[in-house]
Amino acid sequence: MSGWGPFEAVRGLRPDGVIPQVTPIRRLLPDLPAASDPAVATHAALEPLRAQIKPAARIAVTAGSRGIHDLVPVVRAAVEWLLAAGAAPFVVPAMGSHGGATADGQREMLAGLGITPASVGCPIEATMETVVVGKLDDGTPVHHDAIAAAADGVLVINRVKPHTDFHGPIESGLAKILAIGLGNHAGAAALHAGGIPSLGGNIETAARTVVAEGKILGGLAILENALEHTAAVEFVPADGIAGAAEHALLQRAGSLLGRLPFDELDVLVVDELGKDKSGAGMDTNVIGRCWVHGIPEFESPTIAAISVHALSEASHGNASGLGLADVMPASLLEQIDLRASYVNALTSGAGGARRSRLPMVMEDDEAAVLAAITMCGRRDWSELRLARIKDTLSPHELLVTPALLAEAGDRFDLEITGAAGDLTVEGKLAPW
């Protein structure tokens, strides 16, 4: 960076110390459930829907959640199945306020996820306009995407997994994509405005309100294993969305979630955060930090200090969740689109208040890691429990300091995959 503005004051500020060397390890994940062909699984899952498809019916297919490994193959397969069944499918973005809360921004974000007319075989129709289809008990309006509302039917597609902000019978999945995703900016903002403790219940009620309109055909629930690969594609009838069927899938998804192999860390170094990694930038279930008013913190893992070093390109500058970290290098400042980040934070309500804060800024990667170590509370660095991961999608691949390496040697589920080396080179994180 040439000009750091007010951060010029930190140029040259470097905590004393030498970062211990790190060794690559891997968590062994045997017998993971996996769908050998997500497209075939999608076609099979949709068969119970065939009798409901009328000739030439305009069917809106949702797409929007980031970080889904097989999103493009599943959406494309759903479109193919609908075309073969005689329908006229098209994709609608279901992204709440993302993409700067504009239709063009959401089209751009979908393209960044690989969702284009050419890749999925149908048109993409986007709007920020909504219709109000009902109200919650407290008077909060339930918004629904105007294009989806005018369609002959809606097929909901989303990954079902534990939410990063709250826990309950229904978390992140089909109900959320209906209530928040297809609520567009107005709907997402309205539901988040009541605070995170009530969000789960409001999502359930809002989703059922949309289902009651009679346009929802059902949902395709994608379950992913600990490697973030598709474990299963399941069809959920409309009356199972925000109900027992979706709850059962959430329980399955929770058992498959990838986690760090250590419950206690002094420092976690995260190469990259982003909306394609998690809705919170970094998955709170992985790092053990929620930081939302009114929501209890995780019992584990406990991490004293977290440094994060880059924002993914697919985030388009949206640095939501950056405040979950404690330290960052100045280079990350150049990647942040404050407007996109703040729109997301404001829409998230209590979920954005603490997570939108800027961590301590240091000159480079090395200085950021040194700062995290200095502040972690570990006096003897030979005992430092530091781990580095690429992102929270891959917590099973780590670089660890000697204190953790000694523990890994006694674990049947961990293997050492390489030799020790430096964590940083010339101020930057060393290549993996």
C-alpha cells in the first residue's frame, strides 16, 4: 500500500519475538458420506414432484447461498429435470440484501458463484421488488420476491447446515432461503430488525407464511460432509419446510460439520475469510465465536486470538464477519468495500453490530501474527498452541506449532503430512 491514511501510524510497528516453525497435519476423516453424482441425486430427489408440474409452467428456481460446493451442478440438474417435465424454469437470486441490495449486484454475485444462463441452461430474472404476503404476530411484514410471487411455482434450493448466528429447530436452510433470501433487502432487514434471539422463530413463521400462499413446490436440501462435498440431495415437500422434515435434515447436517481438531488454541491464523466461506465470513461453529448480543457463546473451541489475512475474491469486497478476528494486515484494507460490508451489517441488525468492527491493523502478515501471539496470554512461546488454516471451510488441514504437533502425535485421527517450516517469509504468509 502506498497511502495508509490514519493507519500510517502503525507503519514499522512490529512486536518482538520469533514465530515458532509450523508443521502440516491433517485430520483423518474416514467413511464420509458422499453423493457420487450430485446431478443424478438431484434428478432422483425431484421425482416425487413430477405430478405437480404443469405444461409450460413458469417455475422459479432459487440460487444464492455462497460456499455450496456443488451449487452449479445441482441447480443445472434441477433446471434440466424441470425442462424434461415440460416446465419453463428460470433462476431467481435469493440473496436478501447481498450484492449491494441491487438486482444487478445480485446477478453479478450469482455469476461469481458460477450461476449464469449458460451454466444452468435457463434465464436469470432478478429484482429487489417484493410483495407483502402476511405479517408476524408483532406486525413485522413478510416480504416475498415479486418475480417469484408471480411465477406458477417456486423450487427452493439451499444447503441445510447449522447457522452462524443462532441455534434452534430450524437454522440455515430451506426456510431461511424463503424468508430471508427471497425476502430481498426489505424482508431480510425486517426480520433481522427484531434481534438475533428471535430470528430463528421469525424465519420459521415467515417461511410458513410464504408456503401458505401455495406457490412453493418444495425444496432441494443439500447436505455436505466435513470436506464440504455433497453428502446427499434430499427433496422436502412444501409442508416440510420450516417443519419436522427440515429439522431432521439439520440434525444430520450438524453431525457432518467439519471442526477444528483442537478444543483450545492460543492463536488461530486464518488465511482468508469471505461470504463464499460462510455467511459470517468465518464459520462461527468452527472458530467458537458468535459475538451476537443475546446469543450464548460456544463452549468450544476456545481461541485466545485470531488473525485473518485476506478477503476472498468471491466476496466482492463484502468483509462481513471481519470483526470476529482480532488482528489483520494492512493489505486487507485495500480489499474491503465498506458500503457493501456495512449494508450487510445493517441488514443483519444485532448480527452485524460487533462483527463489522475493524480488527487491530498491523503492517504485514508477520506483524499481525506476532501481535496475535503477543496478546494471546502465553508467556513461553515454546508452549504456544498456534494453528493456521486456509479458511473455515477446511479446518481439517492445518499448520501447527510444536506444542500442538506433540499432541497430534498421540492422536489416531491426525497425521503429519510434511516437514516443519517457517510460517512467514519476508513478512508474508508462506505458501502452503
